[in-house]
Amino acid sequence: MKLPTRRQAVIGGGLLAVAAVAALEGPRLLRKRYAPSPYDDLLRLLDDRDADAQLGEAVLADRGDFDADAVAEELRARLAGRPLSDVMREDAQQGRVTEADGWVLPETLALLCALAAKAS
């Protein structure tokens, strides 16, 4: 059996390294990018920002006065390093829900969707 040359081993190792980086970083590099907004720290919590923005339009339609900066500050305080799922569960348990376009949403999620609509 013939051993690979040094050149073949280096090229093979380089290809393996590129494949590993592509496998680990590919999804992050290929996801949709959005224009920067002052709410990106909150909007990164959403899975599908486009769909959430559409739902956010329905939330905004029911709210005449929506101060995005004040809502963002409220959400930052409410979340304060906690998982979104925990905060939404707490919203539901405490009856803080909002109806938008036939959907009943935890208040935190509804406000995040409204911010996504404002940012798009």
C-alpha cells in the first residue's frame, strides 16, 4: 500500500478543515440577514422574523399608541437574561395574553412580533 505524499496529506487535511467549518458555520452564514435596528438584541429571539412581523402587523392594528422604544425597554427588563419560553409560560399563567388575527399569544411574544413589524 502506497502512503500519501506530504502534499496530498496537507491538501486532504485542508479539505477536511474546510468541510468541518462549513458544517458548523454554514447555517449561520446562510440565514437571512436583516437591516440593523435598535431592537436586534430582542428580535434575535424570534425564529421566523418575517412571519412574526406579519403577526406583529395584526398586533399593531389593535394598538393605537405603540411606543417601540418604551416597549423594547419593557421587554429587555422582562426578559433580563431569562429564556423567552419561560417568560411566555409566565405570561400565560398570569393571564397576560393578546389576541391578534385570531391567534392568542403571550404578551411578550405579541410585543416582540410588533417590534419585528416596526423594524421591517
